[in-house]
Amino acid sequence: MSWPGATLLAFDLETTGTDIEHDRIVTAALVRLEADGTPSAERHWLVDPGIPIPAGASAIHGISTEQARSRGVPAAGAVEEITRAIADALRSGIPLVIMNARYDLSLLDRECRRHGVAPLTSRLGGTPAPVIDPLVLDKHADRYRRGKRNLQALCAHYGVVLDAAHQAGADAVAAAGVARRLGEVFPAVGGTPLADLHALQVRAAAEQAASFQQYLRRTSDPQASVEPAWPVVPYAPEAVPAAG
């Protein structure tokens, strides 16, 4: 059976911002989806990130600092639970679907290190795999299509329902739906074995980063640098502050 017709585990984070080195998890969702797309298990976390949530981030995901502090669980425990659940799924061979995996998995990695939790790379003995990233695959399979490539745009393009954008559970399920549709629309993607698909995305992400870096250097910033690593940006110890 090809992967679009198999069980998938969908993951999404909502956070305090977009900086993987300094921002924190606010909400997280892991949803197991069976072959027909039906959720068979779900886990959701509301986390007290330990720092104020900027108003701009709250406006996107709807969680204020006060809500996170009063109703959220401590970050260290949530990060341990999330990381353990993902590691268990990957060890069992279930692919992990994440829209823009480079961001979510890198931020999770930094949260692990911040709170003294063993990161996925340590638990798995290397880079988390197999990961399916609809953003990378869409850019690879339909390189010259114009328009946005965010989750809402991909859902509209591939006919996937997104009921509540920027709620972690809804975004995770929608990303899995987009991944399945990509596999159906592009047989070369859907028919690729998971290990080969993961390796393809490593190459594709690096090529996409190089292309974007070239564009930025040509149009706005001659010194622009775009990270090529996928699905986790390598850890630089000096870049991550201690918890608090």
C-alpha cells in the first residue's frame, strides 16, 4: 500500500512567535488519522510557555498570556509528552505529517533542550523520519504554480476542508489531508516509498532554500542566508536561552 492510503500522524504547534531559537509552544496537537482520513486518536496540549505571549501571536491563535498561565500545563512536562509520543509513532513506522516541518520540529527541538528533555534526535538516534511536509512537496511537485503556499492556500487549491485555521488540531488534520491529496494528484509523489520520499524532501528543501536565498540576494539583501536543513535545523548551543 502506498503512503497516501495508510495511517498518518499529523502534528501542529501554535507558538509565541516565529523564531525557532527563542519562541515557545502555546498549543500542540497530535492526531492519528486512519486510511480513510478518520481521526482515531487525538492529543491536545495547552501550554504555559513561561513568557508573555505577544498580542500579535494571540490574535492569530486566540490564546492570551492569562489563559495560558491559568489553564496551561507546565512547558517541561508538555514538551516531554509531545516528544515521547512523536518518537513512539516514528519508531512504529507511522509517518509524521507536518506543514512546514522545519519550523515545528526545530522549535520543538529547542524547547526540549531548554527544558532538559531528550530531543527527538537523541531518542531516535538521528533525524526524525519519515516526515511528510506538504509545503516542501507542493513546491517540489508544482514548482511554477503562482500564488501563496500557506496552509489555507494549499487547502483551497487541493480541495481540503480547514474548519478552524490556527487551531493546532484543525491545522494538523488539514495538513494531513493536503498531503494525501498531493500523493493522489502526483503519482510520482504518492508512489514513492516513505524512506525515499523523506530523502527527496531533504534534497528539495535544500534546493528551495537555495533558490529563495538567490532571489533575496538579487532583489533585496545581498547578504541574505536561508537555512537549507530539513526537517530539523541543526542545534547551535549558544543560540538557545535557558528556561525562564
